[in-house]
Amino acid sequence: MTKLLTAIEPTFPDPQMLQSQIHASSSLAVIETSFLTFGECACDQFHFLIPLHQSPVIRIESKMYSLRELMIFPCNPMQVHRVEDTGIIDFKAMVLYVEKTLFQSVAEEMFGHRGLELSNDCFMFSPAVHELVNAFIHECHTAQPGCSFMLESLSMQTVIVLLRECHHNLSFSSPKTTLHKDNKCITRAIDYIMDNYQNRLSLRELASETHYSPYHFSRLFKQHTGMTPFEFLLELRIEKAKALLKQTDHSSAEICYLSGFGSQSYFSQIFKKKTGVSPSQYKLRV
């Protein structure tokens, strides 16, 4: 067991450790889990919770944070937090633990200061972070020659991208102020999309949420997420449709409208393009 895993054991008890998938190097641990630990906990490392299916509510001091699927919730070292028991029964998540001194040294290199404090604001599980985490997991599984160097490199890249995309105190006193502002605007737009994906949404409407012009907003959104707002909305609707097909007995017509598509033929066409099968074939497979 690595030094990092030893450090996080108190927040991740043995029964959960044994039944979770763990991928770890000396400075980064990725844990895929379906367990929720209730009660207060804290960890001496920076860590990030990414709900993949069903999202918990977390209390930090007197403030409640409602998490979202495919968004990243950050916690600082030794920040006491509690997962509230809201009756979740089918939870799935990924947790990233990053060795504290690595995070601080990268922050010093990027911003000239080690006194890093993350804001407890959710931010998008972006394609960039997703790709790095998947590459890290793959490298852990294959364990080819040079594995330790690859894991070290992927850990460093993951920290850099997380620092670029999350909200923290160093952004306000650094040249990254504009980037911080842009990140907050894009996060606000993503929240709006996730709350209103069942409705008709226009680029102008989304841009108005950020107080940018449609052109500037569209460019920033693509820069931050790797997708246009329309592509992001389409991916979200497809994911919602897949979840409904798996978990409900609704007809394809009902799922079409519940997931935000205005036409059943268009829904079927896009669903097959994205998944390779029709909605009815997908339901049979799951």
C-alpha cells in the first residue's frame, strides 16, 4: 500500500477499501466506489468527489452543498465534512486523492504561493480531467515498463488541469483572475443547462446567464469543456435518456420528451448515432 493510501485510510474504512476499485501511485489515488460514509470525516490530502450516479448532499460547518453528477466537488486537507443521509440507494462515484505537497508545489510554480485553499464550489468533470484519469487507471492496470514515470507524469498533469479549472484563493491575487471569472461563468452556464435540459435552450439564452455575447460565450465554453454548448446539451440529454432506459419502464416516446428531445425520430437518430443502437435495442441490452 502506498504512503498516500495509508494517509487516506481513516476516511475510507477497510470494508469500503476492500470492495472498491483502487488505482494509486505515490502522489495520486483514484478510487471507484459505490459506498457513502455518513458521519464527519477529514483527510490530510486534497481530494475531489465526482458523483457518477446519484449525487449526495455534503455539510461543511453550517453550509450544505448539493452535488451534481459529473461535477467535481473539492475538499481541502483536514476540512471536516459530513455526507447527509438523503436516502440514496444506488450511488456510484470516483474520488481523487492528491498528495498535499504535490498540490502545493504545483500551486507555487503556477501562482507563486503555496498557501492554496480550494473553494468548495463544484466544477465540471471536463474532458481533459476525464482523459487524464482514464489514462492513469489504464497505466495502473497494464503496469508496463516505465509505469512509475508515466504515473508520475499523469499525476502532475492532473494536478495542473485541476488547478486551472477549480476555484481557489490564489486566482484572485494572480494573473489568472480572468480565467477564474471565466470558469465561474461557464460553471453557471453548465448549472443552467443541467437545470433546464428538458426545455428549449438557445445560445443567446445561455450567453445571457454569463453576461457575455453569444459568440464570446460559445468560444469560452468550447475552450473550457472541449464541446460547444449544443454538443454538451446533446450529450447530457443522451445520458439522461440512457439512465431512463435503464431504470424505468417508460416508452421510447415518453423518454424522448423526458430527456429534452422535441421529436421522436430525431431522438432515435441521435441516440443511434451516439450509442450505435436504437433506444429499444439499448433497453434490451441493459
